[in-house]
Amino acid sequence: MSRQNAPLVERLLENEPVLALTLTDDADDPVLEPGVGETPLWPSVCVTALFSGDTAVEPLTHMLSLVPGVDWPHQVNFRKFEDEQWERVWLDRFKPMQFGSELWIIPGDTKIPASAKYALRLDPGLAFGTGTHPTTHLCLEWMDAHDFDAETVVDYGCGSGVLGITAAIKGAKAVDCVDNDPQALTATVDNAKRNRVEGNINSMAPERFTPGSADVVLANILAGPLIDLAPRLSASVRPGGSLVLSGILDEQAAEVEKAYSASFPGLQKKLLDGWVLLTGIRVS
């Protein structure tokens, strides 16, 4: 449905006994993701609601058929799911993944491969940010080749803490994990405990973060926020330290490079499936 109609449908469904409600891109529009609590800006939005199996469908059908601008019944459908052990379904789909030569992400209690020198375990209940997206994949490949021993690190826009916790596993002495979503910070703390590096992780909201002089700053966000945050993130890297940026579409890379060029001239670019990783060393 159009983005103009999505907020009304969302509010109507929130008044029902809904278990979960999600708004996602209904086409394939690379539009910047919204901030926490904001309405998505995609031109076409898919609203997905989850109800218990005994919920009556008829009242929902009637309510949605009356929403102006919603093409009934072509834009509305119901699907019933049989009872499943969802953690097992997640594990069946998410297998151990290797990044570079020594770094692996391991779901749940799956056996760690013998070739894994560094292994990050993720809780299936906190599955957002698993390394499957090209942007995270690019960051983890870079991290596999980097020596984090005794370094200080910032993971800005940490999500489930994949990057920050990986840095701690590889020897970073202190990692600031920053995110504006409280659920992301909770996931980061839980995953840090799961990997026994909670003593090296400091999770915080952006307003609590003070730019310092980190050895490495990682920011896997999106091009627009990266450009807006350029002064803050640049100031967070010590001279000679490393900057790692991702969440950038190929056509956006030049604009992001320009925003960081004063302190990071000649950023290196790596491309995967239309997404870009930019890395560089601070010179001033």
C-alpha cells in the first residue's frame, strides 16, 4: 500500500490483539531507513501483523476493507502458520558463516568449525544483525584481517553488536557500542555475555557517547546518517587510526567519501552486491 495509508492501517491494527507488527519496503526502493519510532519513507509499504491462531479473521477483514485507499482484497491477505519450534527453524536457515580466513559467526550452540580461530556466537532470539547482509559481510572481512590486540574501538550503530563484539573477541581492550534503539543495546549486552566479553563492551545511546581517540571506528549504518555524522565520527578516530564505513550503495559512495575527505583522504573502496565498504587512515 502507499506510505500515506500505512500509518492508519498500523494504528488500527495496534488496537487489535496483535502479537507483532512490522512495516517493510513493499517494492525494492533503496530509501534511507527511518529512525526509531518514525514512519518508513518507502513509496510502497507492506504492513505485516501477527495474531494468535484463534483470532477471528472476519472482524479484521471488515475493518481493513473500510480503510480508504487500500485496494481490497488485492492488497490484503491472511496466512495461517502451523505450530513450529521457531528457534529450530532459525537454526536450520542460519548456518555457521566464515569471513576471511579465521573469523566465523556461529548460531546458537552449533559446533564451532576446527578452522575457526575467532568465533562469535549469536543468540537466535536476537537475530537481527547476523552478518548475512553484504554490508556486515564486508566489515567482518576487513575485521578478520585486522589486529585488534589492546585497541580501543567504537561500533557506531551497533545493532546486535556483531562488529563490536567481534573486535572484543579479537583482543580489543575496550569497545563503545552505540545505538539509538534500546532493543539493539539490549541485544548487544546479551550477545556480549554469551561470548564472555561483557567486560570489554560499553553499550550506550548516542547522547551518552563522547568522541575520543579510538584506534578503530566502525559504522555500518546508511549513507545519509554517515554523511551527517562525519564530523563526529572523524573526531572519534585518533591520528593514524582506522575508519570503517558501510551501509552505502555504490552510487552514494562518492558523496560519503567527500564528507570524510579532510581527515581521511583516499578512502579505499570495496564492492559487494551493489554495497560499498570504505576504509581509511586518519591523517589529521
